[in-house]
Amino acid sequence: MPALIDLGASIIIQNKGLDYLYFANLPEVWSPEDILSPSDAALFGDEVADKLLTLKQGMTESGRKGHIEVTVGSDQIFEFRVQAVEFQSGGLHLVTTIIDRSEERHRERLLRALLREVSHRSKNLLAIIQSIAMQTARYSGSLDLFLHKFRGRLYSLSQSQDLITDSSWRGAYLFDLVRQQTEKYMPDNRHMVKISGDNVLLSPNASLHLGLALHELVVNAVSHGSLLRNGRPIEISSTRVNADGHDYLDISWDERLNGSNDGDATEEGLKAHFGSTVLERVVPASVNGKAEYVISGQVISYKLRFPLDHGAE
């Protein structure tokens, strides 16, 4: 008993008739100061006493044990563990220990909430991957082309997801997302991407979809554009605006070309079917926004506007 008390447990000893013989270290919520004749009802109230009586009535033999949990207020939870013990002198007695389980149950609730959140976000991520697979297959002329595009888009999602996870699922900051999605394809030309404006914290959903849009744009810039040939940096800006009483985020991508229309530097060459679908339909729909994607001989421009209360903080 001293060891149990040192561990913070409360001890109650009763005889077979449920008379109190000893009690110690009761939780503060049940103060025994003015109680001359201690009993379950006097200490814990009638509701708890009734539950304990039902439990203790079954303790007719040594070794029998049972437990109940009692919630006090909104956040305190106590476990009552009752065991029948045969003393060498005095016959059968009931030993009750009371343990505060509040922190343990609180952690369990948080873990269950986290698991539900992980499950929810995993399903969303799988839905995005399924959509990417279907759209990539639709606009790929061969298996090799499908695998090449699909792997790149999956990598883009995984990179965005790393930022989301590092922030404890809060999302990703826009500037970090831009750097992460562009530096893989231009490791030696980081100066070719310049970003300015408001560095907002994007929601997890917006982080994944905007990351995918950035992936499409930078792959086009490196593979088909004249970015590395003309030496003109890509300019990305982010601006908070208020329109019609609501706060929005305007994001723009401006890529200056060399002014020629030859080769792949045309709308047909650059505005690939799936890239166009992602940029003009999938991404804006996913963040409840609107997008404009323009390609000419002089510029590749992508503009996206979405409400801050939907896609960012």
C-alpha cells in the first residue's frame, strides 16, 4: 500500500459488509475532511456509489476483481479498481484503488483524432493520385511517356506532402513550396526564379494542388520554353487582395520568352493537354478559385485567384 500511495494511487479497504476500515490519498475532487462516517455515497455521491455497489456485490471470493471509470466534470477521468482479498486475519476484504486516467484518456482522444485526420487526408491524397493517373494515361501516347509524366507528378505531390507533414499538417508556406518545386529542375539556376509578395501559409489541400501546378509550369519552362536560352528569370508574385468584401490571394507566374514562335515555343507545343487541364480546371476548382493560362510568342503567363479562407491562412 505505501508503494501504491507513492505512485499517486488512492487506497480504500472495506470489510465484507462494505464498512470502511481504511482510506488514504483520495483525489482532491473528493474531499473527506468533514465526513465522520465514510462510505461510497458520502465520498463519491449516489451515482458513483450505485455503480460501485453493483461491482462490489459480485466480489464474493478471493481473487475476484473488476473496474469502472468515472468522469468528473468535463476532463477528469478516474479508474476504480476493486479486488477481493483474503486477509490472514479477518477474512474477505475489498481493496479499491483509484487512479487518475485523465492524461492517458486525453492522449488517447488526441491520437484517435489524429488517426481520423490522417485517414481523411490519406483518402484525399489517394483521390488526387487516382485523378493524376487517369489524366496522365488519357494524354500519354505510350507507356514510357505515361511512366515519365506520372513519376514526375507523384514526386511533386510527395515533395509538397513533406512540407505539410513538417508543419504538423497545417500546410506549406508559398515561398517554400515554390523553391521546393522549382529547384529540383533548376539546381544550378536557382536565380532564374524570383518570387515576391506575401508569403502566406497555404492549406494542405491548396499546397498539394498549387505544388502540382508549379510542377507543370517549371517542367514546361525547362523542357519546352526558352528559359535557359534567353536568361530571363521567371517572376512569381503573390498578393493579398480584397474584392466584394472577401480576402483573396492572387498568384502569378510570368515567363518571358525570346520572342520567336518556332519549335515548341507555341501554344500547341507548350500547352500540353494534361498540363492545361491541371492549370485551368483542376487546380482552381480544388481551391474554389479562378485561373487564366496564356501562351504567346513573348510570354507564358499563369494567374490564379482563390479565397484566403479556403486555401490559405
